[in-house]
Amino acid sequence: MKKKTIIISAVIIGLLVVAYFLFFGGGDKATKFSYAQISKGNLNVIISSSGTIQAIKTVDVGTQVSGKIDRLLVDFNSQVRKGQLIAVLDTVVLAASVRDAQSNLDRANAQYDQAVAVHERNKQLYEKNFMNEVDFIASKTNVQVLLAAKKSALTALERAKLNLNYAYIYAPISGTVINRAVEEGQTVAASLSSPTIYTIAEDLSSMRILTNVDESDIGQIKMGQKVQFTVQSQPNKRFDGEVDQIRLNPNVVSNVVSYVVVVKAENKDKLLLPGMTATVDFYVDFRENVLLVPNVALRFQPTDDMVAEYQKNREKELANLPDSVKKKMQERGGGQVGQGSGGGGNFAMGGANGGQRRRNNANRVWYFDENNKLQMGMFVAGLTDGKNTEIVRSRNLKEGMKVITGIIEDDSPASASTNPFNPTQGGNRGPGRGF
């Protein structure tokens, strides 16, 4: 019985010890912060899109007559000159059509000459009243009909000769053959549409890219705008180009409206080939050697305790200022901070009667000063590339300052001398509050 009592007592004591550590053992948990550094650098604002590389001028060479391909005189990648013979169709049937048309013309000439001679004789008889007027008119009409038949036969002969000439296919432009669609001996039919035999690109030393730009971004695209793009075949190389055309016809796919923007690019090294997919960056704006703050610092939301501490320190600082300075600060907005949605806080920048544009661009970050006190740094924001934001104007923020990006919970005991400015402490060890 005594042994059982000892065991129960030991269990109760163990539970009490565990409860103590659970409820009272975490009081010395340290709170550390992750930081980002304000730096100077260049800022590019870009719009990204993708498109297909094409030759600036491409011609599909076809045939206007039907027939069998007799000879193909050029092949893929062949260099051709304008007017060069590149293919020949079988001319047996077409030559026979020319001979037939010539025979019809000869027959029409003979019949016409005969009708003219007869009409001249009938004219003399009519003038001597040996022929009535009806027969004379019929004779005259026969001459006109045979004249029309002669002209029709002449036109048929010309058409037959043209068809024979069309059997000889010449290059319409100088360039490179990028596609051959037929083989020798293949029959092509040109009854409804002209079948393609070759595709010739005029000049592969200059290319164009057809890109689709969303309607929300098309207003920022301008003629002559600088462009850089990459292709998968050259992943480590960036190619330069410029906007050559903005087409007004919209493309609507699944209620998404986009516009085709034509980018012109040089291809002296012949690294760009027709049909390649290009990832295009349009350079909308550029800032050189400006003060930059990482966007992750703008999303940091301080806790209620941090805001209360800041307000308390702020009130102490204001209490020690002259009345004239206090009045000016109150006119400028007072710098009151509240825990609003998204951690933005309620703050004002500029006078009470103006500064709407500056307030719209106003932003803030949090940091610790040299006395280890929490401070809020206000600034007017400029351009952003999605990762960094330009600091146009600020009283407090300088190059090299560390601003808070998040809170890191640490289970190790806190040191009373922890300095947030020490780069070895509170580093970017993981995501915390505000990410």
C-alpha cells in the first residue's frame, strides 16, 4: 500500500513539472527579425511577352497551272536570285495546247480573209443594184463575226503560250529557300488555289517577332522602344531589338484581349531561325543609380506591441521638442500610426490641403535605430520592377540601412544584449511575419 502511494505521488509531481514548463517555461522566448538592406542600383521596368520569330518578308512560290513536276532545280536552304529558274512542270500537254491554239488561229485567219474578199465583191454588186440590201447586210455581218472569231483565237493562243511559260517557275525574290513542299514526279492541281512549291525568305540577316501584348500593357508600348529577348537555343545570350509596328486589330481568346506587336531584330550571326519561340522583354522605363528597397520590406506588418512601443517612443520624442516644431509636425500630419488593413497604418505625408499625389505614392518601412528603438521610415515611392522599389525621397532612409522584412520565432533563450543591427543576428534565416 505504501509502495502504491509513492508511485502515485511521483506521477503527480511529474505532471506538475511538465505543466510548469508548458505554461511558465517559455517566458524567455526571443523574438528575432529578418532584414533586407537598402542599396543603390539600376531599376528596369519591363513588360514580358512571348512570340514567334519570322523572316521579315516570306513568299510562298506556287504554280498557276496544273501538271506533273518535271524538275526541281533548288532545295532546302538554297540561295536563289530574283528571276532564277527554280522548277519546271511537264510541258507536253501545255505545248500541245499551244499548237492547237495556233491551228485555230490559222483557221480563223483564213475564214476571215475569205469573208473579206466575198464582202468586197458583194459590195460592188450592191452598188450596181445586183444584190439586195438584206444579202449585203448579211455579208457585212459575216465579216464582223469572223473578225471576232479571229481575235478570240489569237487570245486563246496567247493564253496557251502563257500557260506554257507558267510551267517554268522563277524565284520572285532573292533569298533563302526555307521550305520545299513537293517532290519530282508529283502532280499539282491549280484548279481552286495555287499549290505551294517553295517558301522563300528574302533576308535572314534581319528577323521579326510577332508577340501578343495584353490590353492592360499595350498603352506602355511605343514605336522604336528598346526590346531584349532570348530563345531556347541560346539560353545564355540576349538579343536586342526594337518595336517596329503595333497592330490595331485585337485578338480575343477566352475574353482576353491582346494586340500583336512586331519587333524587328538583327540576325547577322544567323543564330535566329524562323519558327523559334522568343521570350521578349519590353523596356518601359529605366532608372540609373537610384536608392532601392526590397518589396518584401514594404509588406512587413508590425505587431500591436511593436506599434504601441513605437507610439510610446514617439510621444517621448515629441515631448522634448520645442512648441514651434510640434506645431509644424502637427500641420504635416503628426505621424500617427494605426494597425490598419495590411499593416499599412494610418499616416499622412504632406500638408493638410494638398499633396494628394505624394500621398498616393507614399510608403513606409520599419527599422531599428542605433539606440535599438523601433522606427518607421516614410518615403515617396517611384518605379518598381516587382522585386525592388525606387525611393524617390525620404528623410530617414539611407544607403546601407537594414529594414525589417519579417519576425522569426526563436525557441532559444534571449540575450539581454541582442542588437538587431548586428548582421550575424536576426539574419534571413527563414520566412517570418510579413512575407
